[in-house]
Amino acid sequence: MKFDPTSNPPCYKTEDEESVIQEDDDIRIRIMGMRVDANDIFGVGTLMDDFLGLS
């Protein structure tokens, strides 16, 4: 997925535009890893599995 800042509203789209994630959409993700630094929290997740992605 790539971020498209020119669409209205800005959103993430697949290349074929079959899936679009925009503001106020409900999605399910699996958190794969997390790191906590002194000032930041970083997370890595996936949408690619059964029962994940747009609701």
C-alpha cells in the first residue's frame, strides 16, 4: 500500500486501488514487534493474514 496525499481525503491505496484505507476506517492488525526508546514507541504490524485488514 502507498500513501496518496492528493486524494480527498488522503488515504492508503493498493496499486490496483482494490483496497483503500482512509480516515475513520476500522482495521484489524497483528502487532509483530515493538520497541520502546527514551522518547518514542515504535511498532511493526501486518494486515496480511486471515481475519485482518478492513472490517
